[in-house]
Amino acid sequence: MIGVSVGFSLFLVWQQFNTARQIAQNEAASVERLYSLAQRVPQPERDRVQQQEVSYARGVVEEEWPSMRRGVASQQVGRLLEELRRVVQEFEPHTAAAQGALYAEALAELDELEESRQYRLLAVREGIPYILWVVLVVGGVLTISFTYLFGMESVRLHAVAVAGLTVLVALILHVIGVLDYPFDSGVQVQPTAFEQVLREVGAQSSATSENSTSTH
């Protein structure tokens, strides 16, 4: 029975870890899509929106990720997101068709971005309930203790079996503990997706600047 509980808990935290990683990737993808949408916005609104998106992505990497390791969100990044929404909403479409559709698409993408951030911050505080940890630890201790009731002809072989089971249970519990909080552990979700977006955005910005310079 304890084996089923431990196995289920390990599966649960692994799913939780993968979900947290996917949420972060979705959030970074929303930033990248918003940046691409802004390319179709006329100046000077384009630069304002894109600069705010870059500031948000950089804030997530440099400020919010370290703060999530302490189990809290970054208020500065929250303000950057609010400012991004304000900048997007200040854009006034000049045509009802093309720019109006672009404005609606940008707002929808911004909603996706905010939703992904909320899910990411929720994953920071979620974990296995305390009572389940009690069951897992007590169950592991009892499982190891019961092995002493089933002796073998060889005392040495029996000791090796008990030691092996102890190591196995300890390792599984350690893995569960490490994966329990995906943003606050040794094996944590990294801001790789946001770093990739910043690199791609930087490359696009450099290419745009070079094209502008060559045109003039």
C-alpha cells in the first residue's frame, strides 16, 4: 500500500513539475507573439509596446525568478505587466478593419500572458499537503521496520536487503521533495524560455536597426 502511495506521489509531483515548465513556456511565447504583433503597429506606439515587453521579460528573468525561490512574487514585475497593459490599451486603431483586428488580437494575447503569470505564481505556492508528507514518511519508516520481521538465513544478506530498501525509500522521498516546488528546489524550472525570447528579440531589434541605417 505504501508503495502505491509513494509511486502516486512521485507521479503527481513530476506532472506538477512538467506543468509548471509548460506554463512558463506559454508565458514566454505570449511575450514573443505580442512583440511580433507590435511590428504591425505604427510608430511611436510600436517602440513603446516592444520596449515594455522586453522590460517585462527581463524583469521576469532577473527579478521574479530569484524571488520565486523565496516563495514570493516580484511587485516590480507586476507593475511592469500593468504598464504593458496600459501601453497596449492606449493604442488607438485608425482603421476599423486591419488595426482594429490587430488591437483585439493584442489584447487577447495580453490576457493569455497575464493568465500564464498567475498560474506560474500559483505553482510557486502549491505543493504536496503536509498530511500526505506525514503518511509518506511514516509509511516509509514502517515499511523498512517490517523488513526486520522477515529474516533470512544469511544475516549479511538480510542486512544488505534492509539497507537497499532504506536507500530506495530515502531516494524516492528525496526526489518527491525536490520536485514538490518546481521554482524553489535544486532541480527547478529555469527561465530558459524567457532568455530565448530576449535573445530572439535582441536579434530582431539589431536587424531592424541595421536595415534602417542602410536605408538612410
